[in-house]
Amino acid sequence: MAHNPESTAAHAHHFVDMEQQRETSTLGMWAFLVTEIMFFGGLFVSYALYRSMYPEAFGAASLRLNLVLGAINTGVLICSSLTMVLAVRSAQLGHVKALVRYLLATIVLGSTFLVIKAFEYTHKFHEHLIPGTSFRFGGPHEQHAEIFFSLYFMMTGLHALHMIIGIGVLLVLLYQSWKGRFSAEYYSPIDVAGLYWHFVDIVWIYLFPLLYLISRD
Amino acid sequence: MWSFPLLPESASTIADKIDALFYFLVAVSLFFSLVITIGLVFSAARYRKGSPASRKGALNDYLPLELAWSLIPLTIALFIFGWSAKLYLDMRVPPANAMEVYVVGKQWMWKIQHPEGNREINELHIPVGRPIKLIMTSQDVIHSFYIPAFRVKQDVLPGRYTTQWFEATKPGEYHLFCAEYCGTSHSGMIGKVIALEPAEYEQWLMGTSRTGVAMASSGAELFDRYGCRTCHRQDTGPRGPALDGLWGKAVKLATGQTVIADQEYIRESILNPAAKTVAGYQQLMPSYRNQLTHEQVNQLIEYIRTLPPVRGQ
Amino acid sequence: MGKTEHHAVVDVENDYIHAGYGLKSWLLTVDHKRIAILYLISITLFFFVGGFFAFLLRLELMTPQGDIVSAETYNKLFTMHGVVMIFFFLIPSIPAVLGNFLVPLMIGAKDLAFPKLNLLSWYVYNLGGIFALYALVNGGVDTGWTFYTPYSSTYSLSNVVPVVIGAFILGFSSILTAVNFIATIHKMRAPGLTWFKLPLFIWASYATSIITILGTPVIAITLCLLLFERLMGVGIFDPALGGDPILFQHLFWFYSHPAVYIMIIPSMGVVSEVVTCFARKKIFGYKFMAFAIMAIAIFGFLVWGHHMFVSGQSVYAGYVFSALSFMVAIPSAIKVFNWTATLYKGNIEFRTPILYAFGFIGLFTIGGLTGLFLASLATDVHLTDTYFVVAHFHYIMVGGAVMGYLAGIHYWWPKMTGRMYNEAWAKFSALILFIGFNLTFFPQFVLGYLGMPRRYYIYPDEFQVLNVLSTAGSTILGLGYIIPMVYLLWSLRKEKNVGANPWGATGLEWTTQSPPTTHNFETIPVVTSEPYVYHQEVKSGA
């Protein structure tokens, strides 16, 4: 993301005008998101392969996930996407107070997601479902359930890492909004951060059914 | 050391066919290299700066020419692809009457099991004039079974079987190399393939490597020792499916799919029974992964394939 | 182009090199040109480290038995040679040095879109380098640069983790550069500079960036999975624990095959610039050249399976990957033919850069044609994992990519430094490199056809003569790489007197002073003409 320190209203020296700067930042973020899609794509491919190899083990392992917490988290994230959209809209309109409010709401919702996720992880730890030497699943699918949980932790862990980075970025933007850095003329960091935030939400929208719902009728 | 070969030995039915394609590719490469070299040298010399040669009619693009040098290479490429694909299919599909030999790779040696029970390490004796099919697996990392004189190579993977086949045409000793990097002594994981006249081969079978017990008989003994018979009999009912006449049949699985009972399926069912449960049975069988060696699994497979169908089935 | 020439008087006080003094002014710079110089220093360092490993390998292979190093050390040497050369030299070489320097200059921009990210990418590169060097001094790694599982995940006792972390981190440096290039090329071109007026080097940088953002994240996540497996002991790729080692190969080559195009396409861009400049003639078939670059980039993503013809994948998968691999040959052939046609009826001036470009065309042609042997299924079975493959990819990546890189360095050196090197030495070293290269690698084609597997520490006696030839060649090749280091550095002692456009080339980068000022252009140029108008009289064909 290109937030340029000197540009409260002026564009950075190497751009011709504000418009070019905004368009360039947005395109840069889209290019980055393409990278992100491929990044998660590698995991989705691995998931697809192992699920087709071990459908029964994946079904059995999936039942051990906490559907209620997963569903609540899905709701939380969808709400956070909404507040993010409202933040971008407020920025466009130059409503600084609303912008600060919505950014704060997005950060709170994002953090809620992470707290719930942390509860889930702790629970898995107590149930010996963390892959490695202490993994215990029982039954004939022990080994392949471990692959499921490996992928579960990789996918949700990577997603959570993206959430943490996103919240960090939003905190910076919150501070800058508070200081009045953004206006109807200059809001592209908010715009670009919004793109990122929605992307992270969309990843979860795919993760939730693939991990939590595959064997529930 | 000063007499050294520039062409590899050619000692299998496929080798000469591959060489023909190889030399065709060499010819194509030489032709295009020459065209480019002549084009470069000619242009560079004739049109050097200050030369009097006429530059009239110089072109910046000329579609017919560009299409020509796109489509002609394309045609040649497709021709090579077709030729090669045909050969490749021949190399990958073994004849039905091929003699089967089991290979187990490990860091850093090749272990060979002949159906007659003969076993060897880093050597493979075969008769000439008979297709040989290798059924190969690894007990650790990925290896690759490579016989340059036969122009054949196939990676040997842990956790599954891969196969390759060839038919030697000339008696002799040939290099056997591991071609997939497998750790410290990768370059020491080599051996010999010794092709013998059929009569000599029969003699060799009766010689020092002889164990006197065919693989199937060793398999039968294991089948008893590990109590396989307890569940896999005609009269054991729902505990486990009977194995008589299983070989080559289609097996219906609990998931609704069907698989053909071949080496791969039987191997997986012994080492990882939960992977493919037979329709109508419960998954009760434990894994024998830590109790059987790869050679023993091979012996069990050879035994199971000899079980005749029960009359009336 | 050329309508907006400034003919700026060289002012020693105002170029980018004198824009600030002291280490801090370099380490905290956001000027794309200074970052290019930082990258030049880093990758040159790694190039000589990797080259030193290669030299030790060749020494060891002089004799069939092991004598200089142990088998373990040998395996570590070829692994580190591959890792260093591919990840730390070839992939960043042209994009990070020449691309960083030239992309803004060639499109008439004052900098890349995201200057701070650009600087960050250099730091990320060095952070990755530190992990790799740590692994090196801590005993090395012996998995081969391909990190095949389950050897790398379970069996190897060497420093797999730091090297994999290093390669993982490095990926982000490539991605940052690529995102920067894409945004810059899309949005920051000078007025009038439409897509089909872009220099081919820009097309090449653009195609390379596309490959980078699509491919690099896949290797990154694959290496993550490998680390996870190695550290946690779970079976994602190890069949003993239910995993699939072939999945690793698919994911690995999904990136690592296109990575070959990350290395070679920028060189093609450089050679296009150099050939047209010294032939004094517009590049032949400009649009075909641009399309060919994009075609190679796209097809490059569909052929990864040709690395796995003997891995146990199905016959039909083999057919598809083989057929598509032949398709990649076509745009490559188009490029070689078009370069040759550019020379025809040109007015060729034999300056140093075009000699390197000739070297590129010759060696790339051989590398490309021998690729047909490996795309062809039946012959690949015999040749894969032998020295034939080693020779083939060195023809592409050293004969091709490195020659192109050197052509570019020699072409733009006056622009980067304001100085001209000694051309007699430069031409001599181009010749030495060409001879040394062929002597090193041509015998390896024969070795491969004879059946000598790659990554072999000891080998049967009958392969010795060819190996000795190869080793002899490598000493000449090594010398050929040291000479340019000397005369290029020596040139820095000279006066800055080359002027804005020493070669009489077209292109916006030659309209600004050498070395350029920090902001490249005093006023943003306006472009009205086609690229490469070297010879106004030439007529267009049908």
C-alpha cells in the first residue's frame, strides 16, 4: 500500500496527479491480491487432492470442528466487511468522524474473530488435535485425520495471519484518520486497505464450508 | 581411458526406435542451428557498418514470412510429438506375457525378487528375447531405476508401485543407475543388469541366488503366520472378504466406486486397510505397515494372485 | 521517440549518484536507480559464491572416483550452487538490476509506482540471503535445489529449514518488484506511449512480472507446507504418513518451470533492444515479438508436468504436457528468426553489447532445440535426470539468461555510470565466455546421451574424457566472468564523458543525461513515434 507521508492533499513527487496515484495504488493492490489468491490456491489444491484421496477421514475429522464458533465467526467477518465498506464510503464523502467510527468497528470485529479463533485453537490443543507427536484422533483414520488437521491449521492459521496484518494496517489508518490525513480528495489508502480486507473475508467464506461443513447433512 | 564411447550401447527392442527419433531430433536441431548461424553470419558480414551492400527493400515486418516460420516449426513439432507419443505408449504398456520381477529401492541399494524366489542385490539377471516387467517400490525416498543401454527409466516411489518394461536383445552386462537424487550415496546406488541367453538364465535361476521357495509359497507361509486366514476365508462371513479368485477382478467399495484388484490395490489394502473398504464389510482390519517388509508384501501379493476362484462362483 | 531529446549537459553535481553521500543515503534511498545499484552489488556477490561452488564441482568431476571433497560435501555443493544461482542470482538478475533501473526511464516516469516497496524488496532479498548463508556456514544443505520430498521433509539431516525459509522470504522480494512493475507499466507511461509503442524490454519485464505474481506464491506456500511437515512431523508429502510426494513435485514445478521464463524472458527483452540498436534497423516483426513474449509467459504455466514424465504420472497427462511443451517452442523460434531478420539489410556496428547478444542467440538456439528432445516423451525417458538435462538448462540459463544479462550490463553501463569501459577487453571476454561455455557444456550433452545421471559424485570410467573436457572449459568460463568484473570496475576511474546517448540509440532512457538525475526527466516527455526508428527510409512490408 502506498501511503505517502507528505501527501495530505498533494500527490507524491513521481506521480503526475492525484488520479494517477489513486489508480496506481489500486492496481498495485489488485496485482498483490492475485498473488494472494495463488498463495491460498496452493493450499486449496492440496486440500482438494487429500480430500479426494481420503474422503472418509476428512469427513470424520471435520466433525470435530466447532460448527457454532465457526458460524459465529463467519457472521462476524461478514459484518466487518460491511463496516469496511461504510468506512470507504465515509472516506469518499469526506466524513472523517464516520470514517474513524467505521474503522474502529472493523477493527473490533476483526479482533473478535481472532479471539474466537484463539478459543477454538486452545480447544483443539486440549483435545490433542494439534498435528505432531501429541496428535490423538483414534479410530482407523488417525493418520489421514492428521493431514486434515495439518491443512486446517495451515489454512486457518494463514488466514488468521492475514487478519492480524489487516488489523495492523487498519490501526495505522485509524490513527491517520484521527489526525485528519484523509479527505474526499485523498483516501486511496483506505480504499486499498478495503480491497485487502474484503479479500481476506472472501477466503474465509471458502474456508468455512470446506473445513466445517463437508460432512454435516 | 582414451578409448571412450560417444554413443551408448543399444541393447533393447525399444532402444533403436528411440535412437531413430533421437537422431531425427539431432538432424532437426542441426538444420535450424545452421539456418540461424548462416543467417547471422551472412547478415553480420554483408551488412556490417559501412559495407557497400544495398539496403534497398529492407523490411520491418513481413507477415507471410513470419507465418511461415511460425507454422513450419509448428508442423515439425507436431510431427515429433506424434512420433514420440506413439513410442511412449509402447514403452508404457507392457505386453501381457511379460515376466514380472519385483524391485525394492532403498538408500542406497536395489533389492530384486524373482517370482521363482531368487533374490539379488544391485544385480538383475534377465533372459534376452523376453519382455520383462518391473514392479517397483521404494522403502524410503524417491529413486529412479535407469538402464541407459535399454533407454528406459522410471521413478521408484515410496508408498506405491510404479512399473516399467523392456526386452533385452543382446546378452551382456549393462549399467544400472539410480537417476533420482536420493541422498549421500546416490551415485553409489548403481548395479548391473545382466542379460543372459534363455538357457543360461534357466541355469542361473537354479544357481547360487536360488532360495528354493517361490515368492507365492513364501507368501502362503506369511498368510498363515500373520493370521490372514482367520478373516479372509470362504466361510468367515462378514468379518472380511474372501480372496479366492480375487486377482484381476473388479471390487466394489463402500464408497460405491470400483477398483481392479491388482498389485497396487492389494498392497494398499494390507498397509492401509482404511483407505478402500470393500462394500458390505466393516473396516476392522489393522494396518500391517509396521509388521511386514516390502519384500514380504510382494510375496503376499504373489500368493494372493495364485488363489484360484472357488468353484461355483 | 526522439522528439523530446534534452541533450542535457552532464552536471557532475546533479546525477543520482551524487544526490546524496554516505552509506545512509544509499541504504535508505527510494530512488529506483540507486536500488538497482544495491541489487547489482548483492547479486554479483551471490553470483561469484555460486560460481565458486560450480568450480569445485567441476574439479571434483575431473576423475571418476571421489578425491577433493566427500560425497556429502559434493551433494551440498551442487545444492547450494543451484539454490544460490537460481534464487539469488538468475531470478532477480535482470528484473531487479536492469529492470529497476530502466523501467521508469524507458516509459518516461520519475520512479517506480511504489518506491518504498522497492527498497523493501532489496532488504527482503538480503534477509533471505542471510538465511541461506547461515545454512551454508552451519553445514550446508544436501537436498538438491528441487527439495524433493520425502527426502527433504523426512530423510535429509542437513539445514533444510533455514534454506527453505531463505527461499520463501526471497519470493516476497520478487513479488514486490513484480507488483511494482505491473502498476508502473500500466499506469505511469508517458503521454503518447501506448502499449504498442513500448520497447520490447518493457514487454519482457511486464511478462516476467505477471509470471512472478502468479507463480511465486505457489512455491511460497509449497515451501510452507514442507516446513510444516519437517517441523511438526506430519505427512503432507511423506507417503509413509499418508501424504503424496508427487503433489510436491506438481506444486514445485508449477512455479519452477515458469521460473525458467522469469530468467530468460528479460534476456530476450535485452537482446531485442541491443540487436535493433546495433543493426541500426527497427526490430523485425515488433508485434509478433511482443505477442511471442506474452505467449511464452502464458504457455509457460501449462507445461510444468514435463519435468515429471518418469515420475509415475499417467500416460495421458504426459501427452498433454508434452504437446503443450512443443507449443512453447514456437514463440521461442519466432523470436530467434526475427532477431536474425532484423540484422538482414541492417547497418551493423560490432560494438560490445551486440557481441554478447550474438552469443545469446547462438546459445539460446541450442538450448531451445535441445529442449525438444526433453519435451518429446520417448526421448525424455532416456535423457531426463542425466547430464543432457544439465547441459540443456545451462544453455538456456547461462548461455541464454546470463549472456543476455551481460549484454544488458554492457549496453546500459554508460547510462548507469556515465562511463565507457575498455571495449577491446570487453570483446575479448565475450569471445572467451562463448568458447568456455561451449567447451564446458557441450560435452555434457554427449554424457547425458551416454547415460551419465546428474548429481553423481562418482561415475564409471568411460565418462572421464568428456568430464575432463567440461572441467577444462569451466576454467576458461570462470576467467571469462572475472574479466568483465575488472574492466567494468576499472571504468569507474574514468571521466564521465559518454554523453546522453553514446550508442546513438532510440528510447526514452537515452534522452536523459548519463547518469540520470534523481527524477530522471526534468519534464515528462511526450511520445509520438513508434519504437526503434533507426532507419527512417525503411518501408513496411505487406
